[in-house]
Amino acid sequence: MAKAFTLADTAPKFLENLLAAGKQERTVRIYGTQLGAAVRFFGEAKTLKALRPADVGRFLKSDAVLKKPSGKERAQPTVDQIVRCLRMLLEWAVAQGHIEAVPFPKDALPKRQRKAQTDAAQ
């Protein structure tokens, strides 16, 4: 039986892949911090295959994304970066064969990906 990959054990592999692809260490470190918010929200044991678009939608609207640990509102660019980092990790997981599709709500995907997802469903 294939290993069920969790968000917690996939994030470091994804970040290593970014470093290997030439991303700057500072960028990868920031991405790691952003992905930490998702790991804390979903928990260490949540498998990628168990993530549903509705789960990700709840995360995107949660205080884990929208607020700093201090309780202050996050700046919109930071919110966008957290969303983008999670989406990139999930797209990488699809490319690695860990999951079949990116479990993102359609309205949170970039326009080109929404169209591709709609075309694939038909």
C-alpha cells in the first residue's frame, strides 16, 4: 500500500525541491513559515488525500491566514502569499503523484486553472 503523505511531511520535501530548483534560501524560508500556518490549521496527521476543497476553503477564510499570531490583521500581500504557497505545494504534490488533483475551491484558483479544471471535468 502506498504511503499516505501528510501536509507536515510533504512541506519539507517541497521546500527542498524549491532550493534544488534554484530558489533563494530566504524565499524558501518564508514559504516554510507560510506553510507552517497550514500545517498548524490542518494538524500534523492530515493526509493530502484527505484534503477537500471545502477544507482548504475553510483554511483560506480562517484566522490562521487572515490574522497574525498577535491577533492583528495580516496585510493582503501576506495573505496572498500564504494561499499561493499552499497552492504551489499541492500542485507539486500532484506532479509527484501524491494526490490526483489540487483540492482548492474553484474561486480560489487563478483564472487559467479554473478553466483547465472545468475543461478536465467535461
